[in-house]
Amino acid sequence: MGVNSNRVEDFSSHETSIRIPSTNTISPPMEIHSVCLPPKKTTLQKLKHRLSEIFFPDDPLYRFKNQQWCKKLILALQFLFPILQWGPDYNLKLFRSDIISGLTIASLAIPQGISYAKLANLPPIVGLYSSFVPPLIYSILGSSRHLGVGPVSIASLVMGSMLGEAVSYSQDPILYLELAFTATFFAGLFQASLGLLRLGFIIDFLSKATLVGFMAGAAVIVSLQQLKGLLGIVHFTSKMQFIPVMSSVFNQRDEEGIAVGRTFAALKNYQVDGNKEMMAIGFMNIAGSCTSCYVTTGSFSRSAVNYNAGAQSAVSNVVMASAVLVTLLFLMPLFYYTPNVILAAIIITAVIGLIDYQAAFRLWKVDKLDFLACSCSFFGVLFISVPLGLAIAVGVSVFKILLHVTRPNTVALGNIPGTHIYQSLNRYREALRVSSFLILAVESPIYFANSTYLQERILRWIREEEEWIEANNESTLKCIILDMTAVTAIDTSGIDMVCELRKILEKQSLQLVLANPVGSVTEKLHQSKVLESFGLNGLYLTVGEAIADISALWKAQP
């Protein structure tokens, strides 16, 4: 029997190891390795690294390294204005494809622009302005070759619903327009700020599940609102809830019935692709608000049409904008007499695609909590209001995050025979308990928000294990191994919890051992002097080494 070498060592020091005779005659001797601290860094270096990982995970400045100042200037201009990157290589062959795709999406953008403006309770011409100016701005600042920008149904619905709560568009149309342009300006300012400050990850709080429910609820409300145009109802509610809309339909059932027209295209969704795209769309809206445009973003339907029509660059947006300009200058009187039933049909066929029942079914099969979040946002939009429905969607997303943080998963591990692999006893039937050991894995960081829960849950694991041992006449429990492989971080509350847990178990004549803590966790445990209280046999590189070494120590004792 040798001396345990599981001390914490500096990164630069040499690791030592010894061989412990294996208790299993089939397996080779187990090597016991030292647990090393990460390389030493100053506080400033640690802060710089952490901020870099948070705000610059893609390292956007890597192209500027080891470049001359003139080359750096060119790269900076190309980064701010992507058109300078692909523009020099543009040719007539690419332009031919962009003309075809641009005219194709223009045929979709013009009727959609008019319809979505009416959805936001704005004059139809504002919808065409919004399909003209923003695409020009995006073609200069945007980096996507296929993204088609303009008004979208969800943004139009949210704007119309929120502004309608502040001012009546029929009683004070001028103030309503001013508020719409002001809201567009600040929406663009907010988007651009998120991009400039590298805060695009904030939108991740809107999970896929809540967006599926929100968009489906919004689609139902939008479709019901269009019954006014389809059925020719004059006196119709302006509210955006299910019950008032249906009440208006049945109360005014004596009013002109008209068939539903053909669909132009199905709008699926819009997506902001990273910080750079957020800046482009933000500046696009800022410029648009100054030219009588309301909020615009990337449209999945136009992008899909743009791609399928063979778009090669953002010039397709310029072609589309040019077609819209021709419409504004010469063809607008023709669109003035477009029947409301046609506009209503366009909106309904566009938003129907937002109801993704297959995604909701997948959520039910895969994650019931995600399905609950989807349902909450759907019914919130349907029966309360669009803004509150969106707030519920965000709230459910945040609640889910808090639930995972405050109630992390813990699992009991067992050994897969013939290997040094330790996996969940519940998941792997072949995994076996190790006599006198309870091996627990914590699958999350240990923070102030979950430290108390983890302590209580670990003590419960120990109590249940002792009850199982007593019921099955197994060997007495002597050691608890905490597998910290998945513990990516720990704070002072987590460190205090580990200390308190060790003291509690010590009073019960139980040993607490830590296995495979990551570098930052090891460093904090070392700096807080916690590891000193664990002694020589309190920290191991793997669960297998901990069991081999501690078992050998027990056998060596008289």
C-alpha cells in the first residue's frame, strides 16, 4: 500500500502517481493522479477572459490580428458595411438572378405591405414605405444574401394592439401615426444597442416553446379580426381577445357573406441572426422611422421566396425596393380600390402558417414543461391580450430557467462491471452499487440559489441509501463521493454548503469525497482553504480512483 498523492498541485508542477493493487483480479492496477490547479492568472486577466467569453464568443476581431493599419481600416469598413465585402466581386450574372428574385418578392411585398399596415391600423401607404426604405438600408448594412425585410404580421399585430391601448386610431389618427413612428425609432434604437453592446443573447430568454404558443395565439386572433373584412361586418370590436371578437361576429351576424380569396404566401416567422444582424435591422428601423415607415424586420416568407427565386446577394432587396417605388409613384391609385376581403384573405393565409401544431406535438412528446410554457403563452394571447401574452411567454421562459437553476438534477451512480465507468443506477440496469460507497453526481453549477436545496437533497439521498442498505443487509455506508464533473461553477454560498455538508456527515461518521472538480471550481475551493479540511483523501481526479484508493486504505487499516 502506497501513500495517497491526491493533493492539489500547481499547473506547472510535475504530477505524481502510484499504483494501487486492484481489488478486482481481472482489472489492471489503478493509477492515482493528482488534481491540478489551472494556470495562475491575475484578476484582470480573469475578468478579461470572462467578459470575452460572454460578449465575444465568436471572436469578431480575429481577422484584425497581425494586420497593417491600412488593412485594418479596410476590414473595419467591410465589417460595418458588408456591401464593401461582396460588392467588388459582383457581376452581371449575379445581377440577373437578383432581378428575378427581387421582382418575385416585390409581388409578395406590395400586397403584404398594404395588408400588414391595415393590421397595425396604419394607412396602407405606410406599409409600402416600409417595404421601400428599410430594404435599401439593409442591403448596405446586412450580411445575409437571402433575407427579405419588411413589415411582418406579428410586429404589426403587437404594434396595433399596444398603440390601440394608448390612443384611438380613428379618433386621433395624427397622434396615432406619431406614436407609431416614435415606437419604431425606439425599437430600432433598442435593437441596434443590443447589437453594438453584444447583448444579443438576451433574446434567448424567449424560448422556442413560448414563441410557438405566442405565435399560434396571435395567428388565431389576427385571423378572427379579419372576419370583419371577410363577412363585411361594419360594427366590429377593436379588441384583440378571443371573447370580444367572437361576440362581435355573433352580435352582427345580420351584416353582406364573402368567399375567401387565394393566398399569396405563408409567413412562418422572423429571426434576428446575431448581434451584427441586430445592428443592421436596428439602424434600418431608425432610418425608417424618419421616413414614414413603421417597424420592420426579416420575414421568413419573403426570405424563402427570395432564396427559391435564386437570389445571390442583398441586391435583390434593392430590386424589390425599386419595384415598390414604382408602385408608390405610378400604381398606388390602382391599389386604393383593393377590396377589404382580398386584404383580409392575404392576412389570414399569411398568419395561418404561424400555427405550428407539429411543433406543439413534439413539445408534448419531448418536454412536458416546454409544452406547458407553450400553452400558457397561447392562451395568454388568446384570452387576455397580445402584450400580456408576450409578457407571460417571457415570464414562463424565465421561470423555467429559475426552476432549472434552483432545482438542479442529482443522480446516484453505479459501476458498470468490468470497467471504470460510473453511470446512473436508474438509467443503466447493469450498473451496480459499490459496497460502502454512495456516489452522487450534481448536474449543474452550485450557486446561492440552489445550495440549500442541494444540501437537503444530498442528505435525503444518504437517508434513502441507508434505508436500502438496512432492508437488503448490505455493508454499512462509509463514504459519499460527490462527482463534480458537471459542476461548471461555484460561488461562496456553494462553498459554504460543501463545508457544512462535510461537517454534518463527519458527525455521522461518514466521509465526504470530491471527484473531478473543474479548474475554476478547484481554484475557488483551494483559495477558500476548504480543501485543507478534506485532508489527503478528500479530492480525486475520477470516481474510480477515489474508490480504488479509499478501499485500499480501509484494507490496510488494522
